[in-house]
Amino acid sequence: MKIAILGTRGIPASYSGFETAVEQLASRLTARGHEVTVYCRPHVVDPSLKRYKGAELVHLRTIQNKYLDTFVHTFRSALHAARVTKPDVALFFIAGNSPLCLVTRWASIPSVINVDGLDSDRRKWPAFAKAYLRFAERTAPRWSDRAITDSHAVADIFAKRYGERIGVVPYGVEDPGHDGTQTLELLGLEPRNYILFVGRLEPENNPHLLVEAFSRIAAERARGMKVAIVGGAPYADEYIRQVMRAADPRVIFPGYVFGRGYWELQRHAYLFCAPTEVGGTHPVILEAMAAGNCVLVNDHRPNAETVGDAGVYFSGRRGVEDLTVQLEALLAAPELVAQYRKRARERAESYSWETVTDQYEELLRTVCEARGPGALPEFLLDRDPLAVA
């Protein structure tokens, strides 16, 4: 099959779980003999990079604006796929892109969309954006050949909210086995002597809860522990400044850390904390488990689906109060933390990228075989004003 992947920032992965999923799928699908094209944003991915892990990379400019960045880039990518790449099937990510499945379908290219964790629930969006995202979520099964998510809990919420059940293809995880401590040394951290948060620094991911909870724990009870808040976010500068201002000196903010450095941080943390309250399967939780971390998570339903009995929960309803209680309990019980590390590693073994790729491959092949006639509307044949240089 000739497969186009649209809707993310592109690969190599350098932002979120979407990009990691694309990188893993692209490398495995190409190894199986498929032709894969990944659409990339040149302000994120080096435009001189034309191929990566077997996949062809197409770089298209976009409008760098919080509300337009993704949609404009995906619209241009869909046009390019319809007019130039002409794949057998298009794989879209992010629910807000669902109307753009019409572009590829009009060109007789069947489309699959992963709506992820229902983006409309995120607090960062104003009312007009939430209304659009609800509309895009509701119509995703109609405008694509198949809509999926990576969490059964999210599929349940979707069915209850929109009256239609969508498919589920889980997320995967692969531990590359990096055991070094060079990144820790650069950041002034010691193995098993820090709590790790990784994610976009946005309100619904709640890094502020971890910062506040840790500030309530006296130094003698923290046993010299530090907190590493790893990540960032475009268009969230004020919120990030607020989180940093609220942090005490025991909290460090190294920004984004990728590749070997990221896995070194995962490998040697005392525990991994994920206070997030939205979304489906969070890749960083799976990666923390695969690295053998004790994981402490918000009791958000998709988090519970991922972690099961292999981690510890705090009440999202009680927020910082319960998070403080759970942190103190784990800091005082290193033997219990060691037990949860073992459980987490065992549970992570059930999430395999090879199995996930099998499921995507079968899904894409199925929609290809069900391809119907279509034609690209005349207005979509006009020259793109942001055409590639």
C-alpha cells in the first residue's frame, strides 16, 4: 500500500505522542514493504530532511497560530496528497482535522482518522474552538471511512456523547534500553532521587498540581528529592511562567528532552507523576511503565485503563490535597515503590508496537478494499497560496 500520514507535526518525533506513534508506524510499515509519506511542518522538522526511517517526508508551510497551525497544515497536506502523492489510503490524526478527510475522499482516497482523546475537553480552547471541535468529533465517523481512538474509555465517552461507537487501536511502547546517567548529571539530578513529569505544559495536564503538592512537603520528608518538569508548549507562555513562579528551588524545568536523554530520565526516576485529566492513552505513562517506573496518575478513566493495578492513583476531584497525600506516602515507602516498578514493567509488556502496527495495517487494508468513486471538486484544484517553495 501507499500510505499518507497527515495531521501531526511530523517526524522525527519532537513534540507529542502523535509524532511518536507516526514514527513507530512509519518505520514498521515501510519495513513491511509499504510506501509511507509523512507530512511535516518545517518550523518543527528540518526541511532538508527528505526521508526518515524509510518514510518520505513532505514539508509544507503553515500559519503559526494557535488556532490555525494544525488545520491549515493538514488542509495543505490533504490537497498535496490528493493532487501529488495520490496514496492508496490517508491516515489522519486529531479530531479537528476530520472535515479534511473530505478532501482525500473526493479524490477517491479512503481515509482513516484517529480522534485521540476528544480534544474539545481541553480547557485551553475558548468557546468557539470547543464548539468547532465538538462538531468535528461528532462528524468524524461520517467524513472518514473509519474513525478510531486509542482508548476503550474514550470510545465509551464518544458513544455516550455522540451516539456512535468508534474503533479502538491501542498505543504501543518500546523501551530502547538506555541506562546512562549523562543527562541526569547535566541537570544536577541523582538516580532515584527525583520525581519526573513529562508532557505539554498546559492546564489540563496539571503540572501546576505537582508543583504545588511538592511545595507542601517539608524538606525532611522529601528526603532530598527533586522534581523535574520536562516539556513545554507553544502558545502557553503565560501559563508556563505561572507554573515556574509557583515552584520552589527543588523543582527544575529543563524544557524538552528527547531520545536517549528522555529515556535516561525515565529509567532513573524515583517515580513518574502524570496529573493529566484529559485525553486517551498517554504515551508518556506507557513509556514510564516500560522503563520500570512507579507511576502515580490522576484517576481519569483512560489513565486507569492504561495503568490498571500496576500504579498508584490520586483523586482528580480532590486535586492537590490528595496528590500531596499520595506523594508523601510513596516517598516514605521505597519498598512499595519498588514493587510498583516491577508491576509497571510487566504490564507494559502487553503493549507492543508490532501488534499495534498489525492492527493499523489490517485497518488500512480494509478501507482500501472498500474504496468508492469520487472526484476532487474544482475549487480544490486552484493553486495553493502557500505552495511549497
